[in-house]
Amino acid sequence: MSPPLHVVYCLTSSGGDLYEAMTRVSLGTVRLTNPTARIEIACDQQTHQALQATGSQLLREADAVHGFPTPDGPPTFRNRFVKTTLRLLLRGPFLFLDSDTVVRKPLTLLLNLHADIAAAPNHSADTLAEQIWSEDQANLDTMGWQVREPYVNGGVIWHADTPAAHRFAEAWHCNWLANVERTGRYRDQPALNNALSADQEIKLQVLPHSCNAQVGMRPDLAEAALIWHIYSSTGLSAQDRFSHCCRRVLEGRSRHLPSRPISGLVKATTPNRTPSLATQLRFRFKSKLQSLIKAG
């Protein structure tokens, strides 16, 4: 019998903010779809203290919440410092998930992987030119780094507990630190892909797009996806269901996760919400009024 799925999030938060809300919602989708999964949250120490001080529900909703020491730095620096060292900090194989993910179905596919690292192509794209966006390419050029095909996304990563996986984690972290020192940027994806490219012995399994459906880029993948990757770290959208669930958490209507919206999120065939009739009418009225004003 395969061991239960082990899911890990990396959270940096001041407590009660968007990042905590996103993690709670994503965690809620894992609980619904993979009820036997063990869920852990890895934090920097400042975040861990903030969660304890605010009495975060994550301390009860996750199976474990860990605080790890990091050098002083802004939140993104501390987050990526922990993220790039997760394999060195935790035991056993695990699936890392970004907090802006929605797990829609059982992830039994990930229980029988024969690889050191598994990840899906960036942008859910099929060619290298589409997978590497301009900012990452500039970063790679500055560092003089090469990458293998495909260029993978860092939001959903399976880590085996093997010597090669540990070696990869060390290289990823060292790459990332070098990149921070040289460029002042905290992006971890170029460093990740170069670490994979440089180690010819590592067994990389390329996951299908369904395991990390970056639906903003590829809406056509939404219905069949196991995992949606929403890209909500920069803010909430009025149109998507994930944002709606996060707002419910932030509004604090209940100390418990809003079960009906999260269940609706998991069962939906698309991450986008259909606006209510009242919302549609308000939009039409506002548009008509603006047209009349412009017409003079």
C-alpha cells in the first residue's frame, strides 16, 4: 500500500493577510479531495510567530506548522529562502504546492512516481519559447545559465527523498542565493531550472499539464485539470472563484473555512465565476451611463 500523500506549503505572512487566506483555501481543497493527505506548512520564524500571535486557524487546519530560521530580509526573500531548502528541512517524499492552487481531484497519480523531482512545464506550454517569459530569460542571461527542456514551473513540485533530490535542493538554493546577490531579485524559477539542467544524473519526471494547469495562460485545460494554478499572489480578481473564497476568509464571517464556496470551487469546471444578475445589470447601467455622458 502506498503511503498517504504528503503536501507542503511555504507561507510567509503577517497573520490574517491574503497569503494566509490563500493557503487556507488551497488547504481546504486538499482536505476535500484527498482526505487522507498529511498537510504541513513551512514558515520562516517571523511568520510562525505571527500565526501564533493572531491565533491563526492554520495551526489547527494543518497537520503541522513549522517555523525555520532565515537571514533577515523582506517577506519574499524569507519565503524563497525556505522554499528552496524544503527538501533539506523535511523528511520523506512530498508534494510542494503554491498557495494559489486548487486541488480538484484525488492525486493518486503522484503516489507512484519513479523520479527524484517531478514538475510540469511553465505556462502549461508545449515549447521552450512559450515556457520562458522575458523576465526569466533576462535573469538567465545575466547569470549565464543554461536550462533543459522543458522549463518547469515552481508552483507544483514533487520531491522524492533521494540523494539526487537532496543534491538538487542544495544546488537550487545556492543558485538562488547567487542570483539574489548579483541581481537583487528573489525569483526562484531560473535557479530551479538551471539546477535541473546542470545535474545530468537527476531523474526529472515531466508532469502532464493537468497537474499544474496554469489556467490564466491555458483556460482550455481547466475542466480536466487535477490542479488549477490561479496566479493570485499579486491580488484578488472579481471574476474567479478562488478569489471569492479568499475574500470570505479575509472577511472573517466564520472562524471556519467557508465549506460551501470551497466545495463549489472544487466542483466547478472553470475557475471563473458567472456574475450575478444584479451585478450584470449594474455593469450594464454603468456602461450605458458612461456612454450617455461621453455623447454629451
